[in-house]
Amino acid sequence: MPEAFYIYCLGEEGELSPLFDEKLIEAIEPGTKLQLIAADALAAVASVVPLADYGEEGFQARLAEPAWVAARAMRHERVLEHFASRASVIPLRFGAIYLKRARVEEMLHERAAELRSFIKRLRGKEEWGVNLFCDRAQLLEQIASLSPALREINERAAKASAGQAYLLRKKVDAQRADEARAEVRRVAGELERKLSAESDGVVRLRLRQAETAEHGDLAAKLAFLVEREGFKDFRAAAEELAAHYASAGFRLELTGPWPAYNFVAESEVR
């Protein structure tokens, strides 16, 4: 049966090769083994896959089958996490397929300088996600005291005549939603700025759709590249921010560690 090569991650041959002397986990296709494809002291963690399922047309058809995709995406992630926890690797997302072994070797050779630069940046680091949730009802209750603009109007209302005070408080009500949105942006910006100081990089991720949890609506999603040895300081800073903004309806969720997907320009290594 014609076969292709499925690639999970890239790294230095000298760091990855000893890991193949240990017990390895399941490859993306049952019954196949993980292998190392090396060139120029770099290597790709790979396994063979049937071309019928992983060729261009077959793979597109398989992507329409949720059960098939879910099982293989999980195996892909397990392989990545196995190697990322033991070596400095460049993670590739689900679906990196090469038709020939020689083409993998050529890619490693042609992009050797770029790959070494990525590996150097990722060495000793992990990706951690921080999700910012907002209970908008709670924020709206608190916004009059949080917003400088609304506080100023309320102070004027306290000194004004009954008629003027009524109009000023109606203005506060009218501006409450806009100020709440501004507060969400401000808190997200402060979260990004303060946690960036405890990390080696940050990426603000796109919110693809409205997401609600018991903590509220997802307001911001960030990825940070964190030194393993500095994670305690990073977590402490996140916990301090979470405690500070809890009364205003904000909740922080820390996720990870993950392979550093968001800190690799994958188009440059495929």
C-alpha cells in the first residue's frame, strides 16, 4: 500500500535520538511506529501513514469525519506533548504530511538555519494560555466606581440640584455599557502587559466565536512563552491579577503547558 510520512515536530537530532531508546507512545495510525528522519544534525519525528487516507484528496475527505479526526488529533497531541516535555521541539499542527522521506530531509537541510533559530528561542520554555472571562452583569454593577468618567459624573450629581442630579444619573446609566466595554479592553491590556514582563513573548489569540463558561463570557485569550524555571513567578503574577479584578466580575483561567504552537511561524517550517 502506498505510504506517506506524517510529521509531528522538529528538533535537534542529538536531543531527539536518545528518546527513541525509551518506550514510545502510539503513533497517529495504530500499528505503526514513530521514527526519526534526520539531516544536518536536525530531525523530524515522523511515522508512516497510508496514502489513501493522507493523500490530498483522501485527507480532505477524512477531515469531514469527526470521529476519525478526533481520534487522530488526540494521538498527534499526545506525541507532541511526549517529546515537548523532554526536548526543545518545533511543534507542527495536525496534518503535516510529506509524500517522500527524501523531501523531509531536503526541508531540514534547506531550512536548517531558520529551524535552529526557532529551537534556540524555544529552549527551556513552554506555552501557557491565559483566558480572561467577564461576568458582564457583575461588571455593570461595579462600573460606576471603576470608570473615572462615571465617577466624575456621580460626584457632580452629588453636588447638583435634584433636577440636575437626575439628568446626570441618567447619563451614567446611558454610558454604563460603553464604559464596561472600555474596562474589558483596559483589563485585557493590563493583563497582557504585566504577564509579558514574566514571559518571553505573548500572542493575543483571535476569539472565533462567543464562548461562555461558568466564569462569564470569554473576553480575551492570550498565549505566553514562559521559561520553565520562571513559571512560579508567572503563575504568581497571574494569581495576583485574578485576585485584584475578581470583585469587578473578571476571572482568569490558566491552561497548559502546551507545545509552543503560537510562537512558531509554521509557514516557514512546512
